[in-house]
Amino acid sequence: MSISQTEFDYRAIRAWSSERMIFIELTDGRQIGFPADRFKLLAKASNDQLSGVTLRLTGSALRWEEIDEDITVRGIVEGRFQLPLKDELLTA
């Protein structure tokens, strides 16, 4: 049995930020959130800048124009972040 490319073709239909968390809703209905502090540029961004997230490439990437940041939806789903989770989030 071969695995088709579309099985790993993650796409978002919506993206938003709330309280320094970034959320995406995938085409299959799942919602995934991650702390902005998991990415270098997002960690330095203000809440207003984080709220400027848009979808690009038919939902396969997130874009923050003001801070010139792009993140793939696939990377988010697969847990590929630039920075480790902060200690206080591990003990919560």
C-alpha cells in the first residue's frame, strides 16, 4: 500500500492569535495551537503584530507581513519549532 502525497498535505482554513498563542484550524477540522515564543521572530513580536497573521499558499503557510515571518502549516503539525517550550509551560 503506497501513501499518497495528499495524506501529508496539511492546509489551514483559518489562523488567529490570542494571548501570545497562535492557532490554526485545519481542513479536517482539527485546531492546533502553539505559543508564539516557540519561534524567534514571533517571540519578539507584539500582540498587535501577532494578530496580523494571514494564510498564504492556499493555506499551507502562515505569514506575518510586518515582521517578515513565514511558517509552514506542515511544520506546525509535525511539531518542528525553532525554540524549546519554556519551563513554566512544562510545569503547568
